[in-house]
Amino acid sequence: MWRSACGLSVRAAERAIHRKCSHRLYAHNAEKPPPQSSPRTQAEKERRRRDKEEAILSSQHNNVEDQGMKWSEKERIAYSVSTPPGEKKDTTLPFPSSYSPEYVETSWYPWWEKEGFFTPEINDRLPHAVNRSFSMCIPPPNVTGTLHLGHALTVAIEDALVRWRRMQGYKVVWVPGCDHAGIATQTVVERRLFRERGKRRQDLSREEFLKEVWTWKKEKGEEIYHQLRKLGASLDWSRACFTMDPVRHSAVTEAFVRLCDSGLIYRSEGLVNWSCALESAISDIEVDSKQLSGRTLLSVPGYQNRVEFGTMVTFSYPIDGQDGEVAVSTTRPETMLGDVAIAVHPEDPRYQAVHGKQCRHPFADRLLPIITDTLVDMELGTGAVKVTPAHDHTDFLLSQRHSLPRLTISNLSLPSQGVKRFDAREQVIDALTEKMLFRGKRDHAMSLPVCSRSGDVIEPLLKKQWFVRCGEMAQRAIQAVDEGQLEIIPHFYNKTWCSWLSNISDWCISRQLWWGHQIPAYRVTLSDSTDTQEELWVWGRSEEEARERAAGKYGVTADTSDLRQFYPNTILETGSDLIFFWVARMVMLGTELTGQLPFKQVLLHSLVRDKHGRKMSKSLGNVIDPLDVISGISLEVHTRSDLSTPDSCLSVPYGVQRKDFPKGIPECGTDALRFALCSYKAQGEDISLSVSQVLSCRHFCNKMWQTVRFTLGVLEDRGAELGTVEQWVCSRLYSTVLQCEQGFERYELHSVTAALHSFWLHSLCDIYLREKQVVRAVLYHCVSVSLALLSPFMPFLTEELWQRLYLLKGEGGDSAGASLCLQPYPQSSQLVRESGLFAGHGRTLTFLSCRKSRTERAACHAGGSCQDEPAGRVPHEGGRCLPFNTQR
């Protein structure tokens, strides 16, 4: 065996209400202290994951959060006015008595899209436009299927940032798109082809098969774009991309040619990760490690029966020319057909007498030299190791050291040729037993490489492929983070970034697929050449250019205007699991091809899991379409939609319990889903989401609806003079705006949503609206500012309410300013400047911070000192609480 190489300042009573009410919705926002111990090993993480999942499946895990959540079906209210797509919704209709997501979310998106509100060109029509840009690309979802709640989290976060910057007057572009997902898409289409027509890919021509894939892409791509629109994503659809469209295909070809020209892409014989199921090589980061503690039976694609892993087989090689043998141990006995040597440690006393001797292969007429190398671990197995350079990475290195041949099993003329590898394993063991060379088998803990795309067990295989040299590019990517040119948020990923890139190997980019970009390289055959072994290759942007390059000619293409204007992007926001799949490659190649980093910041969010903390999986029955949460769906319809879901999981998709929701998933609406997703601290531990938490946010949507409905009702206008409570609620609004500014700038969206939820629910509804009389101007001010603050998170509901609010005041119109999504985002400095709007009788609005009750404040004003002044708030004068109407 080888050796291992700002919380709001509120009154005491209000704080109690806030703790009680926000515990249900925002308990997950509480920050945890940093871990004191060293990072867990991968094996320990895997063990803890298995223990947790076993506890869940054995009903030892209880989640008390949902126990108090009961739901009765609400009346669905439909928007009945016929509105042509792209026309503005009629908000002059009577205000419905209750909030209905279906009513609210109808017609707004087609109008936003038709008016061009999501294009950067709209910036020229904004009176508050600033000379700054904000650009971002959506992580393109694969066309293999539809979006799930993990995608919804990405959309909720990114759209909140995009809408916030757009309302700040930035020239914003958010580019949509889909990934062709070569391996995954080809696999899915092949399965459908066999299921529906009984045909394999090889039964069709390449052109016929690609036609089937393009049909699939059109179907799934349109469905994904429909989901993104339903989620309210303010994407610039005029710039939509597909990674196989002509523009992107040309860009891929251009990149390949430039990298070849610079020597960063080369063709060489090397060990690749081969998936027998896919009949293709895959990259290192597409290989998962499955930890086995001992003998384990696993399902492997292409095999009817489960295959045994986690065992070590020992057999002997006879020493040539004398009596004696050398016993070797291996977890892959079938690879002995490609053995070319036996290695022992030079200091192992058991093998001193056989150094330099040879063993004879029992199934092939060749001799295996016994070599010595310090790589061998004397303590594992027999201490002697079989060497198979064409099927093992360490053995390949050993072959380079000792100039050993490399024999690929599939190319050998052996009795097992044409037999699948794990069937050959049994045949080899039987043959060794027959020759009396088999010495036993025992359990052995091991790490099994598994293809993340197909679930197949990876076979290291020696092949000539195309590789990208990653060393220098990786060092530049490390340097960019170390020197602060590129910021990764959260910062604790910096260490992971440096560690992975420091140990990166060259990247195999060859794929033996029909669906995907073909490598633009051409093999040259010289008419007068007699050497049939050496390969000569040229590359080019077209076959014609490749022929010209054979004579030493090439050309260069120009950049686009969008590239000049919006590259580098402002930020890349994506899931933390893509830091190597996507982010590192973009940084390395973007810098190499353009001379600039592709973005200035990387914002990584956590993964969405179910309420028990389990990864989303069809086999567990906890994957759900976000549209099912938005529109609602019966449990029967949901479970019938995926026939692969086991019966034991049918009653509990994604935290939906029959006892709580007997009719299925309630209609929660887009705004509630987005607000719930943004209410988590996304930069940290994984997010455990249940439908009940989204439903809590729907209750908040209804509270907003009823508040505006009340605001539009008959209110007594007491004039402009402000009372004590008016000044207090305005001070709370100012603090909320301040928290939103700080939260957005730090990308802590959970603190923004918490502040907005607290102000609307507690300061505005629980306290101010309970007053016997309210000042209409102050109420309108609080509601309108709050709607603007909430717009990035709840685009549909805030647009509906804002349109009705400003229709009453005679504002709006058909210009760019007619939509809330293009209004200026509230600023704390602006609120201070506008405080004079509420001044009356020489009094000026003062933003205060005292959290005492009215009785406590009265005593304080009478002469007591104030000890309730938090840091960073307006200081008290003379150690006393200021009266609300004091002029400053």
C-alpha cells in the first residue's frame, strides 16, 4: 500500500414583543460564536452526517418549530380584468379585503419587461441616475431539469442586490442564461430516448441525436425562464445567453485557440478519471469520495446486482527461476491484468532477498521486476505492492521514476477482454484460486472515487487527452485574494481557496460526448510521413483557419461593447459549493484571456437543505419546485409528479406534514418565498427551510396588505403638528433605513429583512396604528418609505400597494418613474433633510433613541438621569432623555 501523500432601540415593552414575535421568523438569524476547535476532517463530517440522517429516519429528530403552525385554506382572489401582456395593471379596482398572492402577482412582470425597466438603458431616463454601473451574471442553471429551492435562494439574493442598486440610480445589468450541461443533459436525453423509443444513442447518427437534445433544451430552457419570471427576477432578457448558442460557441473556440497559442492548453498522454457509464473522461472536481468502513455492497450503473467494495484481496506472484513467491494486497484485483512490476520498501527486512529479482505473471507471458521505492508503506497489506501504471495515479508516478511500461487492460489480448471490469474481478479471483495463488480477502476501510454526474465508480485510465496548465494561473488567483484585488465573502473561504489552488493539477478538458463544444483542433496527416505513432495537431477558429495555421497563419477577433462596458463584473454571487466548479475557473481563465479579474467580489451563499438539515434529494422526497410553494399544490399531485420518490417519503415533501397541511402546500406567493429565503444568514451554515417558515412570511404579507388598506381608508387628518408618538415612529423609520443601508453594503440581507419586519410589524402596526389618532402625512411617509425599502425583496406586493398609494395622491403616470422598482431607494441622509416636511409651530423632527416606556420617560424628563443610551445613537443632552418635540 502507498503512503498518504445593530438592533433597533425600542421601548422595553416593544423589545419584549419583538423577541416573542421574531423568534418564530428570525431565530435562524442569530449569529453563532466561532468554533474553538480545529476544522473537522472529511471522515468526521461524513460520520456526523450519517449519524444525523439515521436519527432523522428513525424519528429521533424532532422539530418543534412547525408544531404550532396551523393553516386554514384562504380564499383565492383572482384579478379578473383582461389585461393584454405588457399592459399596465388596473389598480383603480376596489381594494380586495384580504391578501391573495394570485391577485397581487398578476400582470406586473410582463409590464416591467415590456417597458424595459430591467435593461441598463433605462438608467438614462432616471432623474436620480448616478454615473456608476452594477453588473452581474446569474449562475446559469442546467437545462437538465427545472429549478428547485436552492435556485430560488440564488434568485432571491441576487435580485435583492440588483433591485437595490437599480433604485440607487446605478446602470444595472443582470444577465440571464442556461448551461448546456454536456454530461448531465446527454445522460438525461439518452435515458428518455431508451425509455420512450427503446433506442440507444449509438442507434442514431450524431446529427439525429443532437436534434433530440435541442428539442429537450427548448422545452426545459423555456420552463426555467418561466420559473425565473415567476420568481420576479429582474433580468435583462434581451441579453439572455445559452452556453451553446453561436456567440458563446465562438467565444469558447476563441478561448481555446488563444490558450493553445500561449502554451496553456496541450495534448498529452495521462491518467484521467474515466466513467464507464458515461464513456467519457471527467475532471478532478467532478469526482466525489465515498468513505467505506469495510465490506459494502453498492449499486453501480450497468450492473444488475450490487458490487462488493471495501475489501482487500491478497494473492501471490511466483518468483521466476526459483522457489518462492511474493504476496501482494489490493482492493482492485482485476487490475492485476495490467501489472508491470512489484514494489517493496527498500528497508523492509522481509523482502531484502528478492530485490532485483522477477516474478512471472500467471495469465500473461511477461516478467514483473521487483523494484524498491520509499513510497511503499510497509505497514499496509503485505508490504508489497502490485504496480499498474495505466490504472492508478501513484503507480503512474512510479512508472515515471523507474521507466516502467504502461499497459492498458482494455487494449490487452486476454481471456477477460470484453468482460465488464467488476465481472472480470470475480473471474480473476476464480482464476487465481484455480492456480492456487489466492491467499485471502478481508475488510478494508477505503475511499471510493465516484462520478458526481452518473454515480459510477471512477476508473483511472491512461489516455491521450487535452489538458490546461493550471499552475501559473492558480498562483495569480491566489495572489489576487492575498493582495485584496479579489474579495471572497465570507472571508473564511480564503483559506480554502488558497489550499485548493495551491494543490491544483492540470485540468483535463477532453470529453467523449456528442452534446457539447467540440475541441477546435485538427489532426494533421502528412503525405510523405512514415511515422504512424507521432500525432501532429493544429487548431483554429474554423477548419479553414486550421489549414492556414498549418502553414503558420492565424487571426484575432475584437471585443464587444458590452464587454468593454460591463467587464469586469461588479460581483459574482453563487452557492458555496461552486467555488471550485465555477468560481476558480472563471478567475483563472478570465484573468488569462482578458488581463483582468472577471469580478471584484465573490459572494458565496450557503446550501438550502430541508428542515431536518438533509441535502435535497429525489430519493428522500424532499425536493420541491419553487412554483409549488408560490402557487400551492396538493400532496397527491406533488408526489405523483415524481414516480421515483419512495412511498415512505410521499407524505412529507420538504417539511410539509399532513397533520398541519392536510390539503398540501398552501399558496404562499413569490414575495413570501423570497422574503423567507433572504431572512436567513446566507453566509454561514447551511439553510434548513420548511414551508411553515415561508407561510409565516405570507402572514407578514397580509399584515402589509391590511396596513395599506387601512391607510387608504378614512383617516382623520390632524394637520402637520407632530405629537410624541409621531416623532417616535419617524425615529424608528430613520433607524430602519440606516440598518438597511448598512446591511446591504455588508451583503447581510438577513439583517435588512429583520429590520424591515420589525419596523412594519411592531413599530408601525403594534404601536403607532394603535393610537387613537394618527397624522396622515406621517402614516403615508412611513408606509411609502417602507414599501420602497421592501421592494427588492417583495417586488410584486410592494408594486401593487405603491401603485394604489400613489394613485390616491394623483402621482404615477406612464413614464419610467411610474414603477416602484425605479424609484430612489430611501437614504438616511435624505430622511434627515426631509425632516422639515413634518415640522410644525417651530418644532423640528428629531430622531431619538430612548427605549424607555412612557412612564419611565416622564420620570426621566422630570430630572432623572438616563442610562438607556446605546452606542452609536443620538446622544442625550445632560444625561437626560430629550422630549420628542425638542428643537435641536
